Amino acid sequence: MAYSEKVIDHYSNPRNIGTLDKSKNNVGTGLVGAPECGDVMRLQIEVDDATGTITDAKFKTFGCGSAIASSSLATEWLKGKSIDDALKIDNMDIVEELALPPVKIHCSVLAEDAIKAAINDYRTKNNLTPIEVH
Amino acid sequence: MLKLPIYLDNNATTPVDPRVLQDMLPYFTDVFGNAASRNHPFGWKAEEAVDYAREQVAQVIGASEKEIIFTSGATESNNLAIKGVYEMYAEKGNHIITLTTEHKAVLDTCKHLEKMGADITYLSVKGDGMIDLAELEAAMKPTTILVSVMFANNEIGVIQPIKEIAAIAHKHGALFHTDATQAVGKVNTDVNEFGIDLLSYTAHKMYGPKGIGALYVRRKNPRVKVTAQMDGGGHERGMRSGTLNVPGIVGFGKACELARLEMNQDAARLSKMRDRLENSLLELEESYLNGNKEHRLPHCTNISFKYVEGEGLMMGVKDIAVSSGSACTSASLEPSYVLKALGLDDELAHSSLRFGLSRFSTDEEIDFAINQTKEAVTKLREMSPLWEMFKEGIDLKSIAWAEH
């Protein structure tokens, strides 16, 4: 299968691989997917409590090139965004940006799920009601 | 200079040996006759070439030329053998025994017959891919007409105890068929030594052209017959109609002759190379060899790299052409059924690579393959959350994964 240039770029030079300290109150962690399905994404955000801005984002992904690229792109987009704006990231934006083929749309869905899961983890830690996820 | 990408998927198909191609060429343009044309030299010459090739094709498996039925390849041979025996011996019984790790050409043929009323037993294999002979013995019935077990597996290269299997089949009055697609020309597959009644093979796995194969059908002790699956001019003693593919047959013949003459030296050289590749890759933590280490083909290996996803791994080894146990480009996301049959969980099945070396593989290519695979696995693990959890001592089974 042919990958788009952008997928190959993110796969070869993934942005923001790493781990944030999940014990910190201003760090939200989202772990989605399952090993037996062939995709597991862990996406973490660090939030400036005062401004509600995401100051750092990191990921680690077990999955195909498209899954790695989707999560790598997501961390790029998250940095500097407010939580509210981060919630507006739609999986189809990722599909478009990376030119994912139809069989790889689930990778973008997983990335969106990971963003929402990370935000909800942050919200729960800070006694905010979690947002509803589809 | 290394030419990239490097081809290490020789269980899928091999390149045609230039010596084979050389012999084939005249049969496209100069000696183009129909081997069934009895009235002129064009036909006679083609027939002569076919006769010569038939002997070469027979010799590599220790058979007589009268026992060779040319087909389009091993898939057709498997269909003809199993369906042909099922129809021919219908009065004797309707029970067939095979393995869950067979190629689809055998499994789907059996499933087709099941719908027609056949009674099929699919024996599972042991963790190393080997048949359990006691289970085979126990599965035999008075109605068993055929046991069909592959000589060597296409994914893991495991070689079954063919002699013992044939003996059990015969003891209970059944015939024995083997899909020897991966084995012929690579290891000894002498039909008399092993007691084989029907054997499927194909040219393109042994440096011959695609689109030509054969079914060996024993003529003596016992005389085996199969019902034709294609109606027509009654070629191949009525068992397989259709104009003979003369250039293909000539190429198949040459490939068999070369295999017969060079098999031992190829096997010795390739097994050394394979071992070097395999040992280097198994140096990586949490990497596992799939299949029996002792009873297997000399030129291939299948290794799983835990905590790395198969398709991502394939992308990382972009300069080497290998096969993955993962089929996640398809919507079904089904990992290899062969590896699953060995008891591997989905993760390990997904993250496997099959390396198949050929007569043309070089040490330089193997060095490159080792380095690129190691780099890819290491890099992907660095970005794998599962690897991080494993390193922290977290049991992945203890996590409530959200299936999607």
C-alpha cells in the first residue's frame, strides 16, 4: 500500500514522542485502542491551569504508519491550543491533512478518541465533569 | 553496490533462473507448436520438448514421467488431487483429514467439498507447527479416503513427518496427498521413499516460471486415479484437459533439473545464511522464532517481535521485501491463521516477519536485512506505549483495553 508523503514524514520523524509525568495534576493521559486490534495510542497533554492552554503534548503509539502519523500530528496540533479548541479537532481534519485512505480512517478516529480521553483525564483529576464522548 | 529493495520473500515466489529462461525462449517463437498436433513437425517438436521436461519434472521427486499431470500451478494441483479423489473414491467413503495450517488452496477445497457432503477433519497442530501423529491415528475412520498434509509450511517452513503420516494413512486404507509446493527442490521429496500417493508442486517457487505446476499421481502400489475437474480434449491421460503450456513446461523441467543437481549445495549455503540472519534477530529482546527449529526448510525463518505492530514494522523495513503475519491492510484485521494455529496471541501473530532466502541471496543482502530490521524494531519500540509498560513491569493483560 502506498502511503502519503505526510504519513511517511511523520512516521520517519515523529514529533513529540515521549512521556509526561502522569502523576501531575495538570497532566491528562489518554490510552485508547487494544493490542489485539493492532493499535494502541497513548496521548498526554500538559495544561497551564491559569490559562487553560495546552503547553505540551506527547505521544507513544503501537500501530501502523497511519496510526503513528495521526497521533504525531495530533500532538503538533494540540500544543498551544486551549482545551476548548482542542475538543474541536475532528478526525476528518486528520484524514484530510494526512490524506489517509478509507481503510485507515480508524487511525484518525483513534487519535480523536485519544485527545478526548486525555482531556477527560485532566478534567477528572481537576474535579471537572468529563465531556461526553460519542 | 546493493540494489534496493532486497527481495527476501522467496516463499511467495522466486525469480526465474536465467538458465531456465534461456531454455524457454525458443518455445515462444520458433518451436511454438501445439504438443497435441500429431500431423506435422511443429507439433512433434513441441511434444518432444514436453516429454523431455516431463522426465525432468518426474525425476526431482523420484517419480516416473507417466505419473506427472501438468497443471497451471499448485492451487490447481491441490484442487484436482482432493476433489478428484473425493469423486473417484466416493463409493469407498467421504472422509478426508487435513491440517488447520494448510494453504488456502487445500483448506478452501475441503470447505467446498464439505458443502457437497464430505466429512472433513481439520487437525490442529502442536505449538511448534508439527502434526500430532497420535491425533491423526485417532482421527482415521473406515470411511477415510484421503489424508492431505503439506510437506512444508509456507509461513513457518516446518516440515511434517511425511513418511509416518503416509504410513498411518495406508494402514487404514486411505490415500496420502501432500502439497509440496514449498518443499520440492529445497529438500528431498522422493515419493517412493516417503510413500506419497499424490503430490502437488509448482515451478515458480523453485526458480521456474509462474503458471505451470504438476500433480504427481502414483501409478503402482497402488494405482491412483482422480476424476478430471475440467472437461475438454482429454489431455494428460484424461485427467487435465487443456492445451499444454509448452514454454512453461520446458522451464519447469529445467528448474527441476537444476534443483535436483544443486539442491544440496543451495541448502547448505542458505541454511548458514538463514541461521546468521535468525540468530542476529533473535538477539533482540522479546523476539521469538515461530515453528519447529529442527524440522524445517533450510532457507526461511519466521520471527515475531513483541510490542511492535506488524504493519508499522513493514513500513520500517521498507528496503527489504518480506511478508508479515499481519493482514491489517484488509478491513478484517485478521492476523495469520497459521500463526494463530500455533497458539500465538494476536499481538505476536501481527508482529511477525517471514524471511525467505533464495539461490540468489548474498551475504551483503543479509547484513542489510539484519541492520534494517533491528533498527526498525528498536525505533518502533521506543515509540510503543506497550514496550514502555513492559519495561515498567506492567502486565498488559491486566489492563482493561477498549476494543474498537
